[in-house]
Amino acid sequence: MEITGFPTSSDIYLEVDGTRVAVVQSYSARSTRTSQSVEAFGEDQPVATIPGQQNHVIELTRLYATDEAIRDGIDFHSLEDFSLVICKPDRKIIYSGCQWSSISETGALGAMVVEKITVVAAKRIETAP
């Protein structure tokens, strides 16, 4: 099974221990941070804010298992501590320490395609290509 049909298939993918296990058609990422205000007695506005922990949630659409992963018997439900790699023309974004929080599957019999996976990442870094 050769993976073709959409232009970003080689640009967005899942890795486990440095091995590409699936390509992703599209994604939507949302990063949030909890922040805390520092108040001072007698002031009507906060005097500062302290940044809190970051939370990265990424929704992946249409995942296709690679031939090697299919031969190895990939099971998207058993994936843990994987990375999501997004290659852009000017940089590479890597979400690491990933765990899935939801999986939705549709497709034909025998096809290794997952419609949507929501992923929570521990860390996000950007590197030059």
C-alpha cells in the first residue's frame, strides 16, 4: 500500500521511538496556559502575572498507518508516549510525550485508517528544518 493522495502526507506524521508509524492528512492544534495574577494590597489592578503550565491539544484527521507499522501490527489504541512531527517550509514543530485522549474510526474493512485522534502533548518545540 503506497500512501499518496494528499499533499501533506509526508509533512505530518506520528513517530514512535524515531520510526514513522502513520501519516496525517490534517491537524488542528490548540495550546493553552494557566496564568495567575499577582495582586498587591491597595492596588485596583494586578501588579504582575505569573505564567503557568502549558497544555497542548491536537486533533488529527485521517491517519494512515505506514506499511512497516501495518506489518508490525500497529494498534492506534495502544500507542503511548509518541511524537507528532509537523514539517513546515521554514520550521519543524514537534509535539512529544503524546498520549491520545479520543479516537474515532470509520473506513473500509481491512483499511488501517483512523478518522480522528485527539492527542495531548507534554511538550512542544520548534526547530529549523
